[in-house]
Amino acid sequence: MNRRKFLGAAGLGFSQLVFPRLETLLSSAGIAAGGTTQPNSSKPYGSGNFGEWITDSFGLPAYRYTCDQRTEARALSPVHRGWREPADHLHQVGNDRLVAVVSNYGYVRVRQDEGSPKFLNDYAPEHSRYGAGIGYFTDGKAVLSTYYPGNGESFERVFGEGYLKKTVTGHGYEVDQVIFAPFGDDPVLIAMVGITNHGTEPVRGRWVEYWNCLNYQFSYRAWMQATVFGDAKRAAALRQRFGARFAHHFRKVAGERGLVESQAFLGHSPEDIQAWEKVEAFLKHNPNGFLGGPLPNYDPRASMEDLNPPRTFLISLDAPADGFATDAAAFFGSGGVERPSGLAAQLNNDLTSTGPDSAHLLERVFDLHPGETHTIAFLYGYLPEGFDLDQLAAKYSGDAAEHWSRSSVAWKTAGLRLSVPSQPWVEREASWHHYYLRSNLTYDSFFHEPILSQGHVYQYILGFQGAARDPLQHALPFIFSDPAVVRGILRYTLKEIQPDGSIPYGIVGSGVPMPAVFHPSDQELWLLWLVSEYVLSTRDKGFLDEKIPRYPRLQTAPDDPTVGELVLRSFHHFVDTIGVGDHGLVRLFNGDWNDEVVLSQVPPALSEEVRQKAESSLNASMACYVLDYYGRMLSYVGNSQEAERAHAKAEAQRSALRAQWTGRWFRRAWLGPHLGWLGEEQVWLEPQPWAIIGGAATAQQTGVLVDGLNNLVRQPSPIGAMLQSEGTPKMDMPLGFGENGGVWPSINGTLIWALATANGAMAWDEWKKNSLACHAEAYPDIWYGIWSGPDTYNSVLSRHPGETRHADPSSPDPKERSDWGVNWTDFPVMNMHPHAWPLYSAAKLLGLEFHETGVRFKPDLPLSEYEFTSPLLGFNKSLNGYTGWYSPSVAGRWNVELRLSGSETAKLKEIRINGSSQPLPTDAGAHLVRFSGESKPGSPLRWEVL
């Protein structure tokens, strides 16, 4: 994506660099600049230099964070301080409803998407706002806090699946605080606190729990306003100013258990109204500007911001609160976050705070004897439609530790897993990826569906949920574990289809199609792929008959189309409206997956020619597979006429793409008669895997292509293949960054799949190279890439390999010095592609394909033992042979094909199907094992080939 042209106002220039040089950051933090530390080989593989991977008490992976970010140089990243502090490292704690972004400093920000994506708890230390989830213990003299460094002698932090654990010790006490999101769909977090007296005298102790109430909305309106006025980083301040336009009102919960807070919008300020009028005027007079024209005419029920944020609450679960306060500014006072002035006396029970410093503050008082541990629990949450505070409080009363245990057990048993006995870190990685992916689920109250936002800078800084193709990719692993998630993502996408049949680039606010210059021509392909995969894998034909309301209606009507009809309409839109160009390839419009392929290659004077004439080899190669797959699905549900058309369109793309073979790789794109072909002088990775997967590459071409990709883009890179072999000087981004030769997990997922069909050892190597563990080993002093990461890493072509995109004021390259107010390092984690694709491509390592009558496997991994498990399907290779199961949603008899090498086939003696032994049927010439068996819901087809 060309973020500069997308986000920088046309003709207004880019903002000057707003963060100091690294040496200045180090100096201001009291840190001496130093070299890179070598990885500690005694730690588990993939730990990096910020802590180590552990197995927690529930048997789940967790990361024990040990870095002192105040003193260690490696902790600092180049950032714009309005977005993030330089040493603020983030982890995700979530469930199916909310996402809590937690920090190595110990604070929490809760994201919820009903009404509009937002944080419920702003973190702005310059304004004495510290997010949420911070607690203070005092005995009247000493003070320990769970905000790092906590005034103690030690402070341990553990990032776990569904939780943040903080342990601070000092002054003869130990404080443990665990903040966790209960597994499931409830909009709550539980804060569980244990205070231990290691002294010799009894004390009267106090605990104060703090949760800020200022909302911070990811307003795309603020982003547009800041960018039009030439200073993108100003969007953060505009969002904070908007959050301050709400009055807060508090009331006590019955029984003195806690507080409920509601907000009332005070209206836009005159300054904001005037500024927005200028933005609208800019959009009207710049139809080819950075946003692509004026705002769309969206339905009044949609909105750019949430003017009625949900009520929030904080209650004491195990006993009534002993004190309340709502004015955080008065509480922190002159002592600040380290030692708040408000700890000098009990909380004042004043609930009259209405301004931006409003917060939930609850106090508990207790006696603590020597050696005793006192446990306290709090429930924090918000109240969207359909949820009741009393019911939530009753559900989570009782032993908080038991709730944590049940939640962790649920995480341990959910999802798909890949395990390799010889490489135990693989199972850790798969478990962690599933946790991160599913815990990113939120709920969109406009479409009334769950959504898997891409996250990262796109959601948290730029403020949009997109592109539309991204949630469709993130949903792919849930085919195997949580089909309800897949259905929800598909319904979400279908509900956003516009009257002209197009899928918006993204959604902003609540239900508003994103104003964007991008009109890519690939989005329908991702929809066709996911719905085909869902139906063919689960055998759920009934889903295609569900009604979908036409945008922007929220309820279905009798004449609304079904899922199947809308998907067919998208197919027709793709093949008829998008269509093909003069070379028979799918038209490019102004972009496919790679926005830079047009925006960085095409002068403005030729943009209309490109829109009319350009063709995409990437879309064509993807269509070879997806249209065929869609045809298989149509055949399965009995629509043979449209199936034949889909197969014919796929074959036409194969024929057109074969004409673009250069002798070493396939060309990337046709940019029209003036600019000609892109991708003749160097290899562009994106279309090459799909050419193999979709059957466009012949067997001979596949061999040449695999060798070329291995030598040109795979072998030079320690962390996955590069997008280009050399990079493109014409692009306005630096060499080795982003689309200019960077490393993209989403593209490398398809490369792993393609390699698995041709060279299993190479596919396995590529899967490992794209792992978090491999990045941590290659670049141990970069914190992101250990437990989460961005959508793209800089490649070895860059001056900053292993990092993600950021401006460098000391660089001799003007492209690297250029800054437009956002670095990818400003929020370099919680992108879902590096979590989703390793899970889905793990299935493709098995050579797995679903078809009309069953499943096929072609395992070619260089491993003697491994296991893939999921609720839908399992596959195990042992020293004795192969076993597996298949459990679709409906009863039936399914064909299974297992293609093995000749040497493996010769060792096999028998087959067992649902416990019954029978002679091994084989096709010796093709090395195929074929059999069939029955399943029904709750009773999988189980097989063994031994």
C-alpha cells in the first residue's frame, strides 16, 4: 500500500520528522548507545533478548518479559510520541468481544467496536491519564504499584494467552495482579489481586484500583482532518480532544459494590466544525486527491464516531468496596503515577467528576497478618446491547482464580495445532497464533457480526477496518476450528456490498464505507475463496440459503438475496464488470493486493489509461485457482451451469497467464501501452505461488520457478521470502521496505502452499522462516516479532533489516528520511497476518485439498513424526504410518486420497476405517491410497493407514 500517497494530502507536503534521533532518545532516557546483544542459547528457541518463553501453570505458552525498558537501549523504537512512547511494548489480551492492549508498563487500554472502534481508557501520561488496570497497595508508609517500575525491588511481567500477570515485590510485601479476559463473548475483564505480607508484623492495608474513563476513538474523520492540514500525527490530539467532549456521570452499584459510568456528548466544538468544513471542501475540489473524492453518502444509522459510548463499570467481586472516587487528577495530584497524593487518605466518595480526568477508583481495606495473602477481585467491563450488569456480576462472582483456570483450559483446547516432536517450539507457536487470532475478535454493532480487523497501524492509528480482503484471510484458519467465526466474517463482508455490487475497500466508524483512492480488483476473489473453502470443508450447504440484508439495512426482507445469490453476484461482478484486458488477464483497475504496483509506478497523467487498460498477473494467477475452486463448490451444491462457467473462466486465465512466462518467472502486470510490462527484469513474488497453485505453470515451468524463487527471494532472507529480488528505484518507499522488496507473511503464506505441492522440504523451511521464533533468533534485539508483529518486515535489501517501516533522519537516502507522521513502528504488533497465515499454511503443508466428494492429502514434509489437529480434521504421521479424522457438519460418506512416495507406499500393509480393518487399496503407479468412510455429527470418519 502506498501509505504516503494515501495518507499525505495532495500538494501539501509531508510533515517534518517529529521524533528525535536514536542517540537523543538514548541520552534522554539515560541509556548509553551500544551494540547488538547475541541471543542467549540457554533460553527456549525464539525468545529474543527481552525475556523468555515459558510454559505457565495451565500448560500454555507465555512470555516472561524481563527487559528494563528504562535502561536498555534495545527497548527503544523510533516513534511519533503522539502514537506510542519509544519503550512501550504491547501485548494483546482479549476474547470474542473485546481486545485489551496491555503494556510492559503494566497499564491496559480496552478496545470495543460497538458504535465505532475505540479505546475506553485513554493513555496520555502527559495529561496524567494512565489507561487502566493499575493498582496501588499501601500500609500507610510504603507504596507498591502495578505500574512499572512499581516502587519495589523487582517487577515481573508475564504476557499470557488471555492475561497479563504483574508481580511486584518490595518493603516486605509481594503484590500479584492478573488481568484476564474470560474466554467467550462477555464484554468484561477480571483483575485478580493477591497481596502477601512477608514481614513480621500485622498491618492495615489498602488497595486502590484505577480504570480511566476517557474514550479514545479511532476516528477516521480525525485522521482525514489532520492529514488534509499536513500533519498526520495531529490526529491523536484531535481524537483526545473529541474524547474530552463527553461529560461523565457516575452512580454506585447496589450494595456499595462499585461504580457505573455513562457519557453524554456535549457536541462538536466550533473549531472542529470549522475544520471539518474545510476538509469537506478539500475533498470536493480534489477528486483525485489522497482520499479519492468526497465522502460517500452513507446511511444516517452509520456514523464516523460513536456519540453514545457504552456504559462502563468497575465492581468489587468478593466484597463491597470501602471507598470510591472519580477524579483521577485529584487522586494522582502532585505525587503522580508513582506515588499518588490520593493514597494519603481514604478515597473521598465524591462521584461528581464529569470532565476528561474522570475515572473509576475503588478502594478496599483489609488486615494482613505475617505470612498471609489477601486476595481481591474486580470486574471491569462495558454494557453493549443485550448485556446486564447484575447478570455479569453474578456470573463472575466467586473464586476469580477458578474463572482464570477455566478460561485457560478453554484456550488450551480450542483451535488447531501443529506439533513436531523434534522441534517443540512449533506447537508453542501454533497455540500462540491461534490465541492471538481469536482474541482479536470484536463485534460490529452496525452489521451485527463479529469482525477480525487487521489491527496494527491500520486500525489503531489510521482508524479503518480494512482492506476487505484481510478479514477474509484471517478467517481461513477458523475453517478448521470455529466455523461460526467464518460464517460471521462472510456475512459481514456480504452485508457491506454496495448497490453497484462492489465491496468497499474498508469500513470506518460504524458502517461507513471508507473514503479511499483505492479501487482494487481482487476483493471478490477472497470472498469466493473463503465461501468455497467453508462449504467444501464443512459440507454446510444450508449456509448458502441464509438471507442477507442489502446495505445499509440491518434487518432482512423477503426479497433480500441469499448468501449463495450474493456470492454469485460477486462472481459475475468479477468476471463481467472487472473483466479482462487486451492480453486476457484480469484487469488491474488501480491496484490489486499491492497498491504500490500502480501508485508508485504510474504518473498521474497516465492514471486513467492504467485504470482502463492495465492487467494484473496476480489477480489472473489467483483466479486460476479460486474460480476453479468456486466451480467445485457450485458443482457440490448442484449448480452445474455456473460451475462450468467458473471452470471456463479459470482455464481462460491459465491460458492468458502462460503467455506471460519469461523463461524464469511470470510477469507482474501490464500497465498499459505507454508503460508496458512490469516484472521482466526482476521477479515479483506475488503472482508466482498462485501460478503453481492454480495450475498455470507447467511441470517444467514449476521446477524452474521454484529454483528461481529459492535463489532470488528465499535464500537471501533469514525471515521469509522477499517481495522482489532487487527492489524498484521508481517506488517512493526505501529499498527493502514494504512493497519495495520487503517481507510479507501474507504473501509468503501462499508461497509455503505452492512449495508444498512441489518441494516439501523447501515448504517446511519457508514455514519456519516466517515464524515468530525465527525472527526472534535472527533479530533478537527487536522486540516486535517475538510475540507479535507487523504486516511487513524490512528485508536484507534495507539498511534496517528485520525492523518494520520507519523514517530514519540520519539516512543518506531521502526516501528513508521522508516522514509523513506515521511509522509502522508506532504500533508494530497485533497485525493478524503473521498469526493467521502460519495456521492456514500449516494445513497446506499436508498437501490438503477439499473437493466435491472428500479430501486429498499429499504430505511431503521432511519429518518422521508430526501431527495436525483441529475439530474439523486431523492428520498424524508416526513411525508406524498415518492416521487421521474428518468431521464435517453433516452426515455422509467421504472419499479420502493419500498420495505418498513409492518407498512409503511399499511399507504400508493395512487400512482401518472407523475401526474396521481391510486390505490396503493402492494405485502403485500413482502411489495413491484411496478409501472412503462415513461420518456423522459427533462421530468423525477415523482412518489409519499402517
